[in-house]
Amino acid sequence: MAIKWKNYTTDGFYDELILASGRPRKSASAICKYIAALKDDELQNRKDASELAIRTMGITFTVYSEEEGGTIDRAWPFDIIPRIITNTEWDLIENGLKQRVQALNMFINDLYNKQQILKDNIVPRQLIDDSTNFRPQCMGIKPPYGVWAHICGSDLVRDQDGTVYVLEDNLRVPSGVSYMLENRAIMKRIFSELFEDYSIRPVDEYPSKLYDCLAAISPRKVNKPEIVVLTPGIYNSAYFEHSYLAQQMGAELVEGPDLRVGDDDCVYMRTVEGLSKVDVIYRRVDDLFLDPEAFNPDSILGVKGLMRAWKKGNVALANAPGAGVADDKVIYTYVPKIIKYYLDEDPILPNVPSYLCINKTERDYVLNNLDKLVVKPANESGGYGMLIGPKASAKEREQFANLIRRNPRNYMAQPLLALSTAPTLVDHSAEPRHLDLRPFILSSNETYVTTGGLTRVALRKGSTVVNSSQGGGSKDTWIVED
């Protein structure tokens, strides 16, 4: 009994592959026809092959388990039915992401220098003064090309009417791109014939584009600058990605103790042959643990004197410390104004309508409508610390109301969007599951956007939480001809 698309129902949501009438979208007709032609045992064989590939390739993510009393590695959850986006739609999304990241980098650079946007009262100064991610240690610094967020992962969602929104921007240490690359590698293994017949835009150039992005900001203009990936270590949830990207770029994977800052305020890497000068650090360590001399004095994850070396222009850091000031869900609400201010353009991609709890009128609305809204803390990630009002209990809503009253600056709210769905393999049938998309944008001397990105899917029926640490999975994202 193969998949019967006529039995598939979109449940009133916008579906990425199937129209409300039950027919495949034009761009997805070939893949839907192909999947429908597979028998149960053939589908199961493909699914088994994907799981074997994940185990063989060692694709894992790390989560903290109270039951296990520590961190555990889990196999990457993957669905074999791809998500389809047309070239025409993608071109619009790509231009919107480039516009957004350019404005955000101009905003960050302005905050740590002239602060003109605050003087012109476009963004309230109080929001920056109260920001947990504003770093006074970065004042006066002007990194190469004025770029602070060299690697950005912006989360996109589609609403019931098909509109694509930016849900949030991740500008500190965004993760997930390695899974985008590995998803494609898995699909090429189990559906190799489709890549011969389908015109699917490639994603495998990302490691070389990342290398070029990092090499462009090297203080030393040499043919092959020394680039390292700084990881907190094997227990970090994204350690697989750290090691994967280092290997793909041909860069060294290092931890804090592997580096030292010399008397000349340059950074050196300890090797078996002695000290080797480092030009660029792709850091996957949070700001406050980056340099015990400048930030948390108890940190053993960073490198003493690193900020000193960076300020003197002897080493490049990506992403730059302090970039997280724009990775704030309250600042997010001002991004349309930020784009208009710096670029004199209207946003190509809209924000999700939002309410700021720091504003009394909007706060009162939020408190009176918690059963209809999603409330998010300003600086949490991974789906943690938020309230999904329509699915929360009365007790949970009251607890959140108290949190908002105590610290309104730390919260904003949005309506619960009717996230789009895509067919997902459940046993031997396809069922709709909600999803989002995280493309990655690289910025230095030029800007590059991945062709597609990491599609994250909520594997639990009815859930809108796509994070892998909370039961989510992923799909390969295909950008195809219209």
C-alpha cells in the first residue's frame, strides 16, 4: 500500500508540497509522483537506508538529559520527503535576507561607534542600556568591512496565506548548517536517481564560501591565512558541527587551552612543532566565556588576552563579540525601522507582528490575551523559556504574567502563527507536520546566502516546536525550477 496523495489532507494549513485540492504543487509534482510509485517495502528501505547513513556518518546532536544525569548523543532525526521551494520565490527570499543582514551589521557597527540611531531616537537608548548582550568592551572597534555578524542564521516561517515572515535573527553563534549539508548527502545516497532528473540547486559550496568569508577578514594578507574553529569542547550541543566545519574547511579545531596570546598581542596555536600564528578565529564560544581578562574571569573555555589582540587588529573574530546586541527578540521588532534608517528601503521580508511588553499599552494587551499569544524572552534560544499561550495551562499563563510584570524589558509576544506544513513520513503514510526554515548568510567582503537552508520539522502531530532538542527533526530543502 503506497502513499496515496488523495488521502493526504492539509488540515486548512498552507502546505509546501500539496494544494488544498489535494493535488501536488507544480514544482512538487515530480517528487510526489515518484514517492507515490514506491511500495511500502521500498519506502521502508529508503527510510532504513537514511538511518543507516546517519549512523555510519556519525551525524549526532547533543542534549542534556535529567534522566541520564548529563549529556547524551542522539542520532540526527531526518525525514526523507524533501521540502520544495521554487527559484522565483527563493530569489526574493535571498534578496530580503541580504538586505536584512546588511542593515543589522550597520546597526551593530553604529551602536559600538557613533550611536547615531540612538541619538535620532529610532531605537530607544534604554533598550541598549538594558541589553544583556551589549558589550561596552567593544566600543570604538571597527572590524573589517564594518561586519560584526559574519555568519547569520535567520529563521523563516510561512503563514496560512503563504506569506513568508522572518521569525528571528541568530547573530551570535548560529548553528545547524552542517545538518543542512549532511541532509543533502543523505538524500543523494538514497534518492540518487532523482538528482539526475530533477534540477536541484546545490548546497555543497558552503564550506568553501565560509572559508573565503573568514579568509577575507584576515589581518595578514597571505594566500592561506591560519583559520581555526574555537569550540567549547565535546560536551557542547553543536560539537558535531564544530568538528565537521573545521574538517570541511581544512581548518584546525581548537579549544581555549590550545591558544595563547603572546607578548606581542598576537594569537598563537600550540602545535607539536611549536607556536603557530593564528589569523582568524571562527569562535563557537559565547561572548562571556571568550576572554577571562575581559569578561568572565572564571572562564576556562576562552583565551586570556584575546580581546586585546582583536582590538589591536592582530586577529579576526567571527562572529565578532558584541554582535548579539542585535540578536535580541525585542530589538527584532525594530528591524523594519533599522532597514529604513540605514538603507532607505522598505523591508523585502516582513517581521511577524509583535508586541513589546516594555510598552505599557502593548503589555496590557499581552497580559489580557496570554491564551492567544506566544511570549518569548529576549535572549533565549532553542525554544526554551517561552510560553505558547493557546497550549499552556491557566497556572503556566499566570506564572508567565508574573515574569512579565517583574521584567517587561525581557519579553515580547506574537500571535501563534498557523505555520505551514509539509508531508512527513509516518509509518507508511504521509502526514502534514509544521516546519520552519533557517537559511545561512555569510558576510565579509561580499554576501552569500545558502541555496535553501535547514528545514526543521515538528515531528509530533500538531506541534509547532521544531527544535531537535525538543522532539523536532529536519528535511532536505530543494530549490527547484518553477
